[in-house]
Amino acid sequence: MNLIERNKELMKKFETMINTADEKLAQELVAPGAAFYTPASPEPLYGGSGYLSIVHWMREGFSDVQWHITDMVADKDKVAVKWDLTGTHDGEFMGIKPTNKKIFVCVMNFYYFNKEGQVVNDIAAEGMIGILRGIGAM
């Protein structure tokens, strides 16, 4: 399997990891020193546990949140993914009380891999606008 195919397969496992909040998969797929930035924390979050804290933060506001890969392009050490994010706003999110509205948001991310096949960086297009629009906050 070449590097591009390997990274695409790793992204499929990554999809499983975020949809199940699987700690073991998170430790396998995310480099311990990888820093992630999010509105959920003023400081960067690190490694697999840090990445999963973003997932848990989303689940506080959307208990049924799911991410589905709908398109993926890979080139050596990076993979671009188009995600469809779905969920129901059934918990408080960023200070906004539950609306019970269903959301459907298109999110784009670039993932960068090290030689060991772990994510070392995740650059996200801003999906927060779509989420806030989906729950009627915008």
C-alpha cells in the first residue's frame, strides 16, 4: 500500500474514532504532541485525548453528533476531507440553550501525517458559522 492509500485508510479509522470517541484509536491515530485549536478551549489541546475533548465538547450540545466523510483527496503527507456533520441541538452549546433543531453542516479539514501515520496537524475551515446558523443563533 502506498502512502496516499495508507493515509486514506487512516482517515476512515479517524472517522470511526470521532464518531465513537474511541480513546484507543485516538492514541493510535493522533501524535501525542499534535496541537489542536478550538473555540472550546483558550489553550491548544494536545494528542488523542485533546482531540477527543473537542468531540466531547460537541456532544454536550449535540448528543447525536456524527461526522461522515463525503469526499477525500490525498497527497503524500496530507489528506483533505469534506465532512457532513449532523446532529440535534439538545444541550447547551456555546451558551445557547437547546433548540432541538437538527443541523446539517459541510465542514472541510486538512490533516497532516507524520512518517508513523499519525495526525500531527488538523487545519479546519470554519464550520462554526454553519453550526450556529443551523441552531438559529445567526
